[in-house]
Amino acid sequence: MSDQSGKAADGEAPGESDATDSGGIPTERSDRGSDRVTSDRGLTDFVRRAVSAGVGVAARSKDDIMRAAATEMRTWLDHLDINNEVVKALSKMVIEVKTEIRFRSTDDGKIVPETSNDVKIK
């Protein structure tokens, strides 16, 4: 490290200090006295920013697609007249129900109904 006069402390030559920046990343002191982050930090920082930007764009794109799909679905449902659609479907249908009920006596003298159903949709 150097003192305020710019001289190297403890016999270190300028540029040979083991200083770290606020994040604990090693820096090198140049002859001009400015701190320079090592190339590893620059590459790591670049990758972090690139990934962060990509994730941000993907999230915004997903939100935009979902918003557009929700708007289209809402518009379609607003214009859909469910009552008329059900009436149309049922008016073209014939439902035939045939039921038989038979009463049988059991061994103990009680009467028990037996049923059989047959449903046809045309």
C-alpha cells in the first residue's frame, strides 16, 4: 500500500499492491495511481450483466405474450352468447329415455323394486 504522498509502503513497488475493491475483488494499482479491476472481474461482470439482461427480456416477453393471450380470450368470451349456443345444441338433439320398474317379492315377504334403464341420444 502507499501512503498519502504516493510512496509505496513496506518496500512495495507501485503496481504490486494486494488491494481489493469494495466487493473483495483483487485490484492492481497502476503507476498513475488509479485502481484497475483484474480481467477476471471484467469478464465475470460482463457475463453477469448479459445473463441478467437476457432473463429480463425473457420475463418481459412472457408477460407481453400472456397479456395478449388474456386480452384475446376475454374478447372472445365477451362476444360468446352461451345461452344461444346451448339452445342450438339442445334443439338438434333427441333424448329417448326408456325405464322399466318391476316389483318382486323376496323370501321374507317384502316387495323390492327392480329397475332397468336405457338412454339413447340421437
